[in-house]
Amino acid sequence: MAALAQPSTLSAGVVHEQVLDNGLRLLIQEVHTAPLATVWCWYRVGSKDEIPGVTGVSHWVEHMNFKGTTNIPRDQVKGLIERYGGYWNGYTWIDQTTYTETATRDALDHMLFIEAERMARSLYDPADCESERTVIISELQGGENDPDQLLDQEVTATAFRAHPYRHPTIGWISDLQSMTRDDLYTYYRRYYVPNNATLVVVGDVDTADVVRLAARHFDPIESRALSPRLYTTEPEQLGERRVTVRREGTTAYLKIAYHAPAVASDDFFPMLVLDAVLSGAKGINLWASFRTPPPQRSARLYQALVNTGLASSVSGGLLPTQHPFLYTISLTATEGVTLDRVEEAALSEIERVRLHGVTSHEVEKAKRQLRARLVFENDSITNIAHQLGYFETLARWTLVPSIAGQLDAVTLDQVSAVAAARLTATNRTIGRFEPSDAVPGRQGI
Amino acid sequence: MSVAVAGLGPVRHVVANGVRVIAKATGVTPAVTIHVSAHVGSAADPPSLPGLAYFLSRMIDRGTQSMTADAVAETLEGRGVSLAASLTRHTLSLVCTCLVEDFDDVLRIMADCLTRPVFPESEIATRRGEMITFIRQDEDNPASVAMNGLMELLYGPDHPYGRRPRGTVAGADQINRAALVDFHARMIGPSSTVVTIVGDVVPAAAVAACESVFGDWQPHPVIEANLPSTSPVLERRSRIVPMMNKAQADIAYGFTSIARADPDYYACWLMNNVLGEYSLGGRLGDSIRERQGMAYYVLSSLDANVIPGPLAIRAGVAAGNVERALAAIDHEVEALATDGPTDKELLESKQYLIGSLPRTLETNASIAGFLQGLEYFGLGLDYDLRLPGLLQSVSRDQVHAAARRLLDPARAAVVVAGPYAGPAA
């Protein structure tokens, strides 16, 4: 059991950490600004744990865990929380699967009940598994309707040859067509155990009450030994890689992806500052950051690409991951501008940064932006709880209160060094979406 | 159920020139959200220049009489602030969140952008290129194509609701600086501007700051958008837009609904919640996603506005399931109109909408947006306290009547966009 003081943001306060006898880790933080409570239940399982033949199983399992349990009829899983005005959701990504509810504080017992049921007693009715197969294929096809998303999938698959980060979280279509109910259920039973989970509760709650209620719901669930996980380390990339997708469409897209440091790497925070210099500070909260556009008009790539009229948008993406993932720069070519010109201008600006570094003014501005984003993205109990669970699942939650300090400590030399080391041609994959022919203005029939 | 009993209790103040200010102190973070809305949107586009309001929204923060576009960006971004300009059919909004110590400076820049933009020629060509790219992206997006098609079917191509909010490529080509200057002068003024400020700031100080930065803005008459009334639709209309390069089809299916001021509003809101919102898509979600596994997303939304906006049902389905999905939508729409909601459905929807108030008013940004809505529709500063009672008092018969009034498959407008060319012969 440990309790640490936090720095001054809304997350000011104390995080209570406790591990139940079955290995379930509890993280509890009292925040009494609104009569609300949020629960997040995190599992250390994501698409990097999948093997060929069952790609997409983590995400499909997540869907099945909203389909009823021994003690919650299928049609009541969602309504149970919504009756309290609550919000519920879940997501799966490369390292993690997580479930959340936010509702009025008097729904806390129900939220914990749902999560305990989900951990141990989901049904996996064969008919529901079949019905969900087509829902997930529809989700995949909806994503493929978006050229940018399609290109992202191709770039990721090209950048990784060995590490399972290469396959999309939603899975490859053939696996979604062939996976069985037993594949799903076996995976569920293997990873949904208390000793592979973190339960986070934040809000207008009493810590002792939460501990008591959590113990009541989760203590009966037995731990099980987790078999060791085997991961391949992605070998060093030896040369630039390229992938071109040609399809009918209206607009051309470009992605430049560099192998990036994992969250625990010393390079991670300098890289985060570098991204803020290049494309504006997004912050560090996967759940909250995308809701507010980054301050990017004074950023390097915006100035070089958007303000010159070559691209209609630019964005940079660096997220905390357990293993080294990608730093991806995404550009949309302005109508009438060739991809070659966009690529040349983007690579030219990146090369300037790689060779000459950035300025101390840029670094200080980026750090101020990131510090402000830390405050802005801690504006709700849902966002605070997300960060604790996210970092505990990838590394340790104690990283969260250290982020502001780690950003402050980043130096100009570190940012320039990480640019010199990472933004090389041999470390990158370039993806192009080239519309194969112009789609004329459409008329209905 | 815990519902705040004290309510938001915001402070409202009207500057002498007509700018309305609503402020609310919260202690959630050492930050402040500033939300400035001018009541002009794409519905005010002149027919000859579609997309003019959208173009203006892309230019409004690109240089003022006292600051260049780069200076605006550098000053805000040095403080970690990103200013978001957005446009609906009726409002142009500038929204940002800043640290409390930057509040006065940021508010001053926002006021400068709204009241004294200069629309520099050097920025116009770049923004035009962006705008045309966005329009072309919309043309390649089945969901946008379907929704734009639905609005055109419901309102007609000449009605402000029937035109695309971002306009057309031809329109973007014609918009010039003179058009932007003229539109800004005629459509944006103190009397149609509302500023909401929520965060770690004393309301009286927020009001004083607004007096300081907006006080010298000269009042002038503002022209309101001309919104012709719509004629009732008497027959079903369908449109198919084949996009054979796409992986799945998007369906937009809908009706014209009611105005926000309609006495049936709360009954219609609850009806829509039962139909397509509650518990991942209401009855539609239960049928099309949960029971038939046809779609990842299906939902309905109600836009009761200054005029009757659309009630739109949207879904993404495989091409082979389009007809089955349309049949399922027809069935659910007809069933709700015929039988109304069950007592249990109505109870659950009421519990959800009432219970969700504290959650939806948790952040500074969400409160600032809520305050804009209540000012725009004249709902009163105590609306958050009255809302539970308004919803609670709606009877099952009233919701049933709302369903009968709005839902009828024989009068639906239906658009399908995607890899689908129509029913097999």
C-alpha cells in the first residue's frame, strides 16, 4: 500500500494504491469538485499479444464483454449505468484493453459490480459471437472508407516487420472471418484475471468505502498464473521504406513514420517536446488530447506546409507505448498540389531540424504548451483516472505525477540529439495515398 | 440520484453596446474557458456565394487591425492556447481554454479577432486552397455525402438548410476579400454576440474584462439569415449515390422535426432518446447492431433549432445489407409511431437524461457551451434547475404523440452513399 503526494493540477491530492490478495491493483483518488465518480478497469492485453490467425481478438473480446454476464442480462449491461445518467465505454489498443463508467457517485457500487462481472462471468453466447463478427467487420470497413486511416494501417504494417505492433488492432479481415467462439473465450479466460488488471476509481468518493466495495466485488475472483509473454524486438531498420496506396478518391495523403521511443525510454520526453516544436503540443492523454486541437500555427511543419499552401492539414502523433512504436507525421495535400511537392517540403523541413536542431525559444514554447495541456486535460475525473490506469498498464502510474517535472528537465541539447538520432531516412517509412483518378462532383441517381 | 440542487447560478451582464456576457466561477483547474459566439452561420450564406460564412470562420483569427496572423498565433501558442473557430448553420464560435494568468490577454486577442479582423489577401489564397480540399474530402466521404444529400432532400437545394455548410468549390473560388469584409460588417455586431466565461475567475472580474475589450465596439444593425418556411413532405423520397471505391455504405434517413421553441420539444427529445440514443442507439441500435449485427454505428439525432431542423437516423452497413437495414429502420420508426414507448423505456430515458446533467456540466468547456445554448434559445439562467422537472412532467401519451407527429416511413427522406447502386433487379 502506498500513498504519494501529487503536484498542483486538478490531480492535486493523493493516490491510494492497494493490491488485493488476488493481485488486483486498486488506484483511488478522491476529487470532490462534482458529485460524480468514474471507474476504469484496465487489462494488460492488447493487439500486440495476438498471434497470426487471431489478430483482432483483443478488440472482439472487448465487444463481447458488453454482451451480458451470469448476473447481468444481456439487455441490461448498458442500461444499468445509464439509469444513473452515466456514460460507459471501452477501448482496445496495442498494449491495453480498458472499460469505463462515469456516473453520479451513488452508482459506484453498480459500476464496481459491472466490472467484477465483466472480469469473471461474461457469457460469450455463440449466437452473440456470430452477430458481433459482422458488427466488427462493419467497423473495419467503416475505417477503410477513410483514406487516411487506410494509409495509416499500411504504413504501420510496413514499418514493423517482426514486432506484433505491425497488425491493426481491429485485426486482419481473414482472421475476423475465421475466428471462433472458442478462440474468443480462451483468450478472455487467459487474460481477464485480477492479477492482470488495474481498477481505478476517481471522484467524489471515500477511499475506505471504495476499498471495502472493491474487496466485496473482486475478492471472490481467483487469480491465475499468467503464462510468460514472448515478444520479438523489432530489429533496427536498415533503410527507408515506402508504401503507396492507389485508389479512387479526391485527395492525396502523406505519412512519414519514424520508429519512436517507448514511454520508459529517456528519449520519450525529449521526443514529445520535439513533436510539439514540429506540429504543436497535443498533450499526453490519449483519451482527452484529441478533443482540443493543438496550438500549431506557429509550429515548424505548419509554417512550412500549411501556411505555404502545400498542405491543408498537418499533424504529429507520439503516444506513450510499452514498446517502441511510431512517431507519425500526417499531411493532407492541398487540392492541386502534387504529393511530390508536399513530400519534398516536409522532408526538407525535417532534415533542417535533424541537421541543425531547434531553437531554445521553440523548446521553451513547446514546454509551456505541454505544461498547459497537462492542466487542461486534467479537467475531469474521467481524464484523471484514465491517465493513472493508462500509465500503470504500460509502466507505472507514478510516472503521471512526474510528467511535469520530466518535461521541465528536457534540455535543448536533448531535443536536438533526439532529432538527430531519430529523424533519419533509414529510420522512416513513407506512405502515400494517391487518388488514382479524380472523382467528379457526385450526382445522385 | 444526485442532481446538483444549487444549480450553476451564472452571472449575466449586458454591455451598453449589447454584447451579452455570462460568467461562472469554478475551481476545477487553474484555467478558464472563453467561448465567444456570434449569431451568424452558414444559413446566412448569400445564395451566390455558398460557403462564405465558413470561409469567414477560417479567416476570422488570421490578422486584426493591430496584430498579424503570425502574431496572433505566436502570442496565443506561447501560452499553450489553441483557438478553435467553428461554424454551425447559426453560429460562429471562437473557443479556447487558457491558464488563469493569461485570461485578460487571451480575451483581448479573441475580441480583437471578432471585432477587428482585416482578412489579409496573403491569407485568403491559402485558406481558399484548404477550404476546397475540405470540400473535396467531404465529397469522398460517404457519411458526409449521405448527410448532405439528406438535408437537400428534406429542405430543397435553395433553402439555407439544404445547402452544404462548407459551400462549393465554385463558391470558394469566387469569395474574395471584399465579400468577407462586407459579410463581417453586415452580419456580426455587438447585439448578436454572446461571451461565456467559465473557470477559475471571479464573475465580476470576467464581466469587467469584457467591458474593457468589447465596450468600444460600435453597435450597428445586424442582418439575420432569411429562413424560408418549409413545406410539409407528403411522400417518401430516396436517393442513391454510388461510391464504388468505398468499403461500406452510409445511410441517412430522416424527417424535418420541430423548432426548439415548440411546446412538444421535451416529448420529442425523449422520443428520440428512445428511438436512437439510449443504450448505444436506442431501439435502432438494439435491432440493427445488437440483434442483427449489421452495423457498427446506428443512431438518431434531433436538431430542434430556430426552425424545424432534421431528425436524422444514420448507419454504416455493408452494401449487401442496405435493404435489410432500411427495412429495419422503417419497422422501428413505424412501431414507435404506432405504439409509442413502453413505460419502462420512458422511465429509463428520463432517468438517463436527468441523471446525466451533473456529468455533462463537469468541465469548464462543457458549461461554457451549455450557457451559450441557453442564451441562444432564451431558456433562462436557471434552466439547469428547471430541466429535470420539464423532462419529468412529460407523459407517455405526449411522447407517443410526438412519435406520431414526426415519424412516418411513408414521408421519410432516404439517402444511401457507398458501394451500392440500388436494389438488385
